[in-house]
Amino acid sequence: MDQVDQKEWSEFIEDYPLYFKTCIRIKEYAREDEEQNSRRMIPFEMNQAQMITHLVAEKQLRDIGMVRICVLKARRMGLSTYIQARGFRYCITRMNHHTHICAHHSTASSHIFEMARQMDAHYPVALKQKKKASNKQELIYDTKDGKGLSSRYSISTAGEGKSKDAGASTRSGDIDFLHSSEVAFWLGDVSNFVDGMFETVLGKGTENWMETTANGIGGYYHTFYKKITDKDYEGDWIFLFFPPYIYPKYRIEFESEEEKEAF
């Protein structure tokens, strides 16, 4: 690219709504009268919850130079999709970048990772990057001679009760963008796991995301939530809560003003 092209490209990838709509394809939710496997791949356009999350993340990035966000959500709001698209964007447009996903079960990790593989498969041909590896565990954007992006997208699993120090699997290298999914469902004592991962997400420009649906009280997530929402907390984490009623599909309109008044 010449200087003009590089400037235009930088402006383009920093315009998230435009970049997502142009470059990222996601599976649309199946309508009630459709089969799951009939869903189309459609351009990613942020909904209300995704845009709110995006604006908070961008403000924090401007304010402190990094992102640390914990999200409590209702199902099917698309927040995992937004985080995945954000992490994928970093991985395919930056050199020496590592995006990592960790979910509560191996099936869930694979499901989220498949979302990234679909984004890669449907990425604009003219913008595709060379891949050195593409398997069930990671995507590596590089060339055999090491002259590519040298960026990768990997997954791991937490909370299946198999190890008290499962985080050791992520300690071997730095993580620039970490997505911990459904943390309220991570089983057992996962403190070492989380500590191990968080130790690799350090410095300016990094992003550490935690999202989950609710799963009662107790466990690591509940403890973490209480810590970062305490009035005396002085750390960097921001807590976001999205109740079900802000999502249009979870709302039912009143049949009349009288019914609304009675309610």
C-alpha cells in the first residue's frame, strides 16, 4: 500500500460499524418458521446492546489505553458475537497479535471458535490474509517463511473440574485480546486458571473481556462481580448489565392502553 492507501485503510478499520458491515459475516438467527441449518450469512450490523458495549469499550480504550469489561447479559443479545468480531478484527488486521477464547465447556469453546472460522471463510477475498494453520484449536495468519501477519486465534476450556491449574495452558505466551465466555458456569475452583490467563494480558492496547448469563450466587464469577462493583473498588474493570427487556424479541407489546395502565 502507498501512504494514501494506508491512511484510507487505517480510517476504514477504525470505523467499526462500516468495517463490520463490509467485512464481517455472521449467521442470522433463525425465524420461528425456519430450520436452524437454513440460516443465511448476513453482514454484521450492531444492535443496541452491541453498540452500547462498543461505545463503552472505545471510551475506556481512549481513557486508559486498554479494555477491561465484564458483561452480565440475557441470552441471544449478540454480545458474544460482538466480542468475537472485535477480536477477529484485531487478529486479521494487526501483526503479532494473539486473540484467545476460553469458555466453560469444550463444546462451547468450539462453537465460539466456529464463529471466527466463519468470519474468516466469508472475509472479502481481496483482504484475506495468508494462513499458516487452520484447525480445531487455532487459526494462524502467517506464511511458511514468517513474512505474514504472525497473528493467531486460539481456544481453551475452563471450569470442567479437570485441573486446579488449567491456566497453565495459556501461560506460554502473551494474549492481546482475551474473551472469557459464560464465566458463571465455570465449575470448581478456577482461580488459578483465571490468574494464569490474566497474567498474560498485560499492557497498553490489550483487551480483557468477560461475559456470561446469570447462574445464581456463589462461584468465581459471583465473587468477581462483587469485587468490581464494590463502592470502594479502584481497579480498571467496568461492569455492564443488559436486562432481557431491552432486547426487542423478549418484549411483548400491550394490546391496549387500558391493559398497559392496568399493568
